[in-house]
Amino acid sequence: MPADLAVIGLGPYGLPLAQAAVAAGISTLGYATGPEAGPLSPAELRRMHASGFRRATDPAQLGRVRTAVICAPTPRGADGGPDLGQVEAAARALAERLRPHTTVILESPVPPGTTEEFLRPLLEEGSGLRAGRDFHLAYSPSRVDPGNRAHTPAGTPKVIGGLTPACTESAAAFYGRLTDKVVRARGLREAEAVQLLETNFRHVNIALVNEMAVLCHELGVDLWDVIRCAETKPFGFQAFRPGPGVGGHAVPQDLTGRASRALRMVELAQQVNNRMPGYVVQRAATLLNEHGKSARGARVLLLGVTYKADLVDQQGAPAREIAVRLMELGASVSYHDPYVPAWSVLDRPVPRVDSLYEAAAGADLTILLQQHRTYDLQGLSVKAQLLLDTRGATPTGAAHRL
């Protein structure tokens, strides 16, 4: 049965798009280019299937749609930049079945120039069609904030940049069915650079506040109170909060090798953020020492090992590196996470505790890495022998904060 839309890549970008399309009444099929891993719960996936969402196992089905959106993940590659392997696989699968008048849109996070210089040749060579003449080609930054119920797809503007003005309008007509506002960029590269700016904005500002966390701890300043006061400023400030590291799927890009100069601030931000798991372990060892205990042989309980609160996704979560570093110090590590029934580090299963309060009371140190809503932080702060809060989520004075 033909479908209006094919979402190619059922990961962190594709599944939310498919969910929004199905909710808007668009006939949608999904085609996986790799492992399916995204922010949707099993219940949400069941509702999508009940509403008509179909998974395509035969790539031939991709040739029977009006719009194809490539949402393949682009994880960090060996060179530090995004790995376009899944985008290439998606393009080759689509190109062999591409029909005239189809609208092809790329949503994967990529460096500016990728849609025209990388994706376009793959589609044209594989199909024998010409972009801008025989089919429409556009780019739209994926704007997904997993778990954020305040910003729905309908209320989140979509940026569109096409190879030609006609390509832009064709993509805009599609997204106009999903969102209340479509913003037209001048072209493909501008739309791609929007994604670059949005991703780097997050990483740079998190790096700033992470450095502030280290500095304020050394100065004896309560950073969380500083942020509370600063965010009352009605202009020129947006609150970011420190944490044990930066997870998620969007890779910060400094464009090294693609431009005459790199984004030096992004490179520095990556260095700062990459140091945070080590800083957390350093703070943990210091706290243990201050309470007459050594990290070697200490029982350490990690709370929340996903990259974001109330989600199952562990992509890039700092918990893994923190666990490894603690183990290297000789600590005995266990964990609790309501969304992660089993967890392995260094190919070894990490013990999962069932009775949270009992485990916190028995651990020499409990480290809050993710503040899932199910956690009673007031109760935990009372039960735990020693609690390190990396999220500033516990009541003031109830725990040692990052």
C-alpha cells in the first residue's frame, strides 16, 4: 500500500518525526538503516502502530512515497566529526527506487555542504534523476527535545532550505502539515548551519556553566543559587545547568577540515565537557577521603545512567565513563535506574539494586547522575550515608552538590 511519507532511519530523529506524522494523519512507513534506538517508550510505539504506522522491510516500498525524509543518526566518527555511514546507506537504498516528483529531505545533523556535496550525488547517480529538476531536495534541522512535553512538534517551528526555491516550497508544504510555522532559509547550507549553531550553542553554554561549577566549588560559592538569581534577568541571559557530562546524539562540530578555520570555542567546549566525568570521580574520591574512607573498596551507588531524565536512551551518557573510572580506583560500583533493567560496563554486568533506599543506606557514597521523576530526593538525602548530587536537584544542604 503506498504511503505519503517514508522516514528512513528509525533512531533518535526518525522515530519522533514518524510519531508526529502519524499524529497528523499522514500515512507513514519507517525504514531502519541501523539499530532502532530512540526516545519513544514501548507504549508510544504501540500507539503509533495502532494508528497505522508501518515498518518497511523491503526497500522497494521506498519507491511508493511522495516524501522521503532521511533521519539516519550521525554519531561521532574516528576523526571526531559526524559519521555519515548511515546517511549513505539510506541514500543508496532510496536512490534505486526514487521516482520523479518525490521530495527528499535530510534531517540528520551534518556539516554545511553535506546535502549538496554528499547526498545529492548519491541520489542522482543511483536514480538517474536530477535534483531540482526531476525531484526536490531540501534540508531541515531536526528539532527534537526528548521528554519535553512543553514543546510539541506542532508548536515547534521548522526551518527549511532547498536546493532551489521550488524544492524549498515542496518541503515547506510537507512540514506545514506538521507544524504551525515554517521558516524558509536562503538555501541548503544556511539550513544546515542552523543545526550547527543550535547544537554548538548548547555545548558551549553547558561548557561555560560546567567551568563555573568547578570554579565556584573552589571559591566556596553556591553555583545553583547564582543560576537561580541570574535567570531572573529578563534579557541577555539563558539558564544552563552543570552536570556530570554531556550526552545525547547531536555531535558538536568545529568544522575542522571543511573551512579555513575551526570554531575554536566549540573545540574548547568539547574539552571542558569531556573533563566532567573525571571531575565527578575526583569529587567522589575527595568526599570519601574526607569521611575517612578510600575509593578502593568503597561501595558506590550510581543513580540514573541514561543521558536525560525520564528516558531510556543512554547515548553518550557520562555514567559509563564515571563507572569505569571508579572501577579503576578499586570501587565496587552498583546502579539504579527505573528505565535500564540491565547495564554492562567494560563487558561486565553492573549489579542493579532493587531496594533503592536500602542500597543508598548501605553504600559508602551515592552519586545522583540523573534526576528521574520517580526519585524521592528528599528521602534519598536522608537515607544515604553520603550523597553527591551532580544535578543540583536535592534540597539545599541535603547533599554535596557538584
